[in-house]
Amino acid sequence: MKGNLYIFALLIALSAANIYGQTNIGQYEDEAPLGSWNLWGPYSSRSLGMGQVSLAFPYDSSAGFHNPAALPFVSGSHIVLNLVGNSASLYKYSLVNTGVISIRSPASAAYFSVGYVGGVYQRGRWAFSLNYGELENYLRPSVEYFEGAGLHCRYRGSLDYVNLAVARRLSDRIALGVAVNRVWGERLREIEYSFYTESIRNLSIEKMSQTLSGYYFIAGLLVQLNDKLNLAVAWRSPHKRRAESTFYREFSNRFVFIPSRAESDNDEYKIPSVIGFGAGYRVNSRLTLGMDVALFGWKKYEVTYFGETTPRSFASRTKVNLGAEYLLPIRIGQRKVILPLRLGYYYDPQPPLNPETNYHNLTLGGGLKLWRLNFDAAFTYGFENSSGHGLRRSMVNFSTLFYF
């Protein structure tokens, strides 16, 4: 890493007025999830393997995040554990290539977490689901710099959720569903900068923290037109994520100690609505095709930080998902089992306008059905060239499902 560090520029960059949004960061504003802004919620391994197609495909309790109307059509009551590994490369983010620190090539960040643990209970025409897990992660590459001075930058945070959904069949082929999501989490940024003047060590420390909370609703409709074709529509409500923010900074050496602190309990993020349309077509008993189109209204996104509205040059975006699943029968010993094979693609344009970051993503997945157990895994690789930095991202996903 090559750094351009100037004390005066650093002190200006670390002022409270410049924490958020005063430079053009692009995709990775401080509140941006690692990987993508365009999230309905966690995806099952089946969905991820099929290009994140999810709205018209009943599979497991993750339908509660995307289209709760699919819950009555899943194969039966079950519990499920989903694990996610996520990796992404970043070129511009807070202070890096937007302030006093420069890097020549993208840096990477990665994490592993519980996507969701949950289950579905079906009774008559009704279905209920409950899920818990991580919705977003705000990890950034750490920065360590030494050249006559020392600089340490650490960024971390996550948003967890509880998802409760209920759905009912109106007939054998039509269902309605609704879900409520409760979210909470935190974001932390810590910066330590040390330098020497006339053999005296000076230390500047900055800490920014936010605690987040909010809730929103999801409603959906699923219609099985016939034995081959499913159609679906789902809507996520606009909502506010409220934040309690604290900014702390101190400057010290052996002669002085100068602390400063600011707090705000009325910050908020106005998250716009999302509407999605899905279709699933069963070609035959082995092959199924799917497609989703989701409209994210990011043009109406707003941020209020320490009482000031922080501008975001965002545009509404359309995300397109395509996928296929082929059920391959095989034998393991004397037992006949089904091996699902999945392929997919999705186009995922990010909301910031300058620079635009539009990802093309290829997905691959598979699974194994044994008795009451389903084991599934999926992998996705995404790339973009629209920003000029050649950012990449990847994800692995593992699910274990037990029917009871």
C-alpha cells in the first residue's frame, strides 16, 4: 500500500463534519453492505445457485424474507441452518482513495456468518415461519501504514434481524403472505494516527459508533396458474432505520490531552420500497427455469447524520435474476437419491451514480436429498468493469434442512 499522509490534511479529513458523504465514495459509503446494496434478505443455497431467483420458488423458510406467500407451497414443515461466506474487493471507501490514504489496486474484505436459522410450520391452509440471522455486514479492509508515522484504521459492523411470517392458501393454487422484520445492529470505525514532532510522539484517536434499529414489512402473492407455471409478486415497505451516533476524538502527547465528543440520538436512514415480480416454469419433472425482476427505489434514499441531511447521488435500480435447476437421479449403494444441479446469472447494478458499479454474477450450486435431509451448497462470482476499478465479489452458501 502506498500512502500519501500529510498531518494537516489528515486532521481536516478526520473532522466530524467530514465523516459522512463529503467526498464521492461511490458504492462503498460507510453504511453500504459489503457486496451489494440490493438485498431482499438472506438467500437459500437453492436460490443462490439459481442466480438468486427466489420469489416464485417455494423451498424453505427463507421465503419469509422474499415472498412469504410461498410458505404454504414448500415441501413440508422443517428446520434449516444456512451459513454464508462473503468476499468483495473495494477500491474507494472511507478515507481510502477518498481522503488522505491511497492504494494502487483494490483491497479485499471477507467474513463468514449465519445467514439464517429458522423453520416453517404448516397446518392446513396456513403456514408460519420464524428466522434469525445476519442481514447486512459492513466490514471494510483494515489499513496499517508506517512511514515515519503510524496509521491504523478499522471498520466493522453488522445488522441482525428476526423475521416472522404468516401465509394462507386462498385456494389450492393461490396464496397470500405477510412478514415483519425487526432489525438491529451497530457500525464502528476506529482510527489511530501517531506521528513525531521534535522527538515527541503525538497520538490522534477517532472513534465513530452507531447503534441501529428499525422494522419493516413484506407482503406477497403467489399463483400457480397450472402444474407448470408459477407467478409471484412481492413488496417490501419503505422504512426508517434509526441510529444513535457517537463521535469521539482525542489528541495527546506528554504535554497535552485534548478530548472532544459529540452525540446524536435522532439520526436515521430512509430506506425506499422494493417491488419484485417472479416466474417459475417447470419444463418437465427434472428441469425447472426461473426469473425474478426487482425494482429498488434508491432515488428516494435519504441519510440524516448529526441532524444534517447528507446528500447521496443515487438512482433507482432494476435487478434481474435468471436460473435453472435440473434434478439428476443417482444411486448411492442400494438407495436412489436426487442430486439437484443449478446454474444462474443475475445483473446487480448499484445505486450510486458516480462512478456506476454494475455487477454481472454467475452462480453454480448443487445438493443432495437423503431421507428427510436436504444438503445444499452454492457459489457465486461477480465482476464489474463500469467503475474503472475492476471490482470483484464472491459468495459461498451452505444449507442443511430437516423435514419433520
